[in-house]
Amino acid sequence: MKLHIATLPAAALALACQFALAAPLAYVPNEGSGTISVIDTGTDAVVKEIKAGKKPRGIATSAAANAVYVSDQPNNTLLVIDIGLQAVADRIDLGESPEGVGISADGKLVAAAVEISNSVVLIDTATKAKLANIKVEGKNPEHAVFSPDGKWIFVSAEEATQVDIVDVSQRKQVGSVPVGRRPRGIGFLPDGSKAYVACELDSTVFVIDVANRKVLKKLKAGMFSNGVAVRPDAKRVFISNGKDATVSVIDTSTDEIIATIPVGKRPWNMAVTPDGKKLYVATGRSNAVSVIDTETNQKIKEIPVGELPWGVAIH
């Protein structure tokens, strides 16, 4: 049943209006708590906790659908959270052990990496219909990330030494790029020219020429590099280093690391605010989110959230 704003009780209507005005909001899935912490990026305070299944992990937001999409790993589902209501509005079956969730730039498609079936499930955000279940070569896929033009999905996997490339229109894998051991986070420059892939077991970032599908450069990062976030102006890429409790900062003009920032324990997945001024880093073993000023490359705040935060998405 669809909910129409005019039919909402006064309290629910006030809540919907409050969150419509509070954007941008950072959504943090907490694996250990079964919740999503909602952070107002203006005040850097948690303003709400949303119940979100048993073990929420991968997360993405869509302005077009006015929704947040979260994988609930033990329940094998994709949770659809209505941003206005700040509550789960729908559930979509994905298959066993879903993890990373990606969204196309136009917000029309969601891609979810599903570990046990070694596949990527493609979903239409308007109809919530499953469009395809696309097999990939890497075992236990973790992240499925759309290129900015929406033509490709790059897929990383825990048991792989390559990034698999899915053609979105053909609904199949059409190639791969060799990288290091256990590729994790993937981030594209906004123009789609380069992709940055963090390979955890090699503590190395691979810079990929997207058009030619080849590695341009390898950068040694901190120990167990995993998360990747790109500043909207394309000047900086951020890499979280799980064992070092740091974030590396890459200058994209030279593809060199120019700063290393201490954060909380086991930094994982991250997101940058739309204005590019702040980076939010989920630190799983600190049960917190570290906030970084992206101009000064300094940590400016530590925000307590739920248990074992997995990542961040900002809307």
C-alpha cells in the first residue's frame, strides 16, 4: 500500500517535513545493532536510529526515488527506506548473503553484490522489479559500483585478483582488469576516466584507465586498504586503511598520496558530502563515524553510532 503525505498523521507529517529540511543526511548501517544511524551533516549529530533488519551492510541513496537502499545480509533482502518517513517501506529478495549496494547516477537502477551466488542483482528503483541476476567471475563479490555514465558496473570480490566489468545494457560480464589480492572499495572520478580500487591484502590502490581497461598506476597505501571515496570536484580520492586506523589522501593530478589522517579503529566504507567539504568514515571497531575536513585533511569530530558500522551514504 502506498502512503500519501496528505493521509499521514500529524506526528508522522512533522517527522517527514523535519527530515526533508535536514538534508544532507548521512546514513550509517550498523551490522551489530541492526540499525541505521542518521546523522545531520550540518550539526554532525545523530538525529534518528532506524530499525533495519538483522545485519545491514551495503548502502546507497537515490534522490530520484527518495529512498535509501540497504542490504540485510542474514535475511537475504534489500531494504527500501523511505527518506521522508525515515522507515523501511519495502523489502526485495536478493539471494543468499548480499553485501555492497550501488546506485546509478540517474537513480533508476540499484546493483547489489550477492556473495553465495557470485552474482550482481540489478533492480529497477521505480518498479522494484529484479531485472537481472548477473554472474561474475570473482568469488564472494563485495562491491558493485556503477560508472558515472551508467554503462558499466565494476565488481570487486573477496576471493579475486581482478575487478569484473559488467555491461549494464547487455546484463552480463564482458571483461575484467587484473589488480591485487582481495579488491574491496571502488571509486570513479566524476568524468568516468579513472577508477580507484583498494586491494586489501596487498595494501595497494590500483588506478585504472576505464576506457582502455588497464592499470595506470599502483600506490602503496596503509595496511589493509579497503574503502574508497571520491571528492565531487575530482581533486581528491580517499582510501581507508583498516589495520592502520588511517585514511590516505590521493591527489588525482599526480596520483600520489599527499596526506595520512588518523581516524577510529577499523575504518571501512566512507562517503563525501555533496559540497565536497567533509568526509564521513565508518569505523567499525570504534562504533563511531570519523568526520574529516577535506580541505585541511584533519579529523574534526568522532560521532558515536551503533555497533560495527559498515559504511556511509549521504543524501
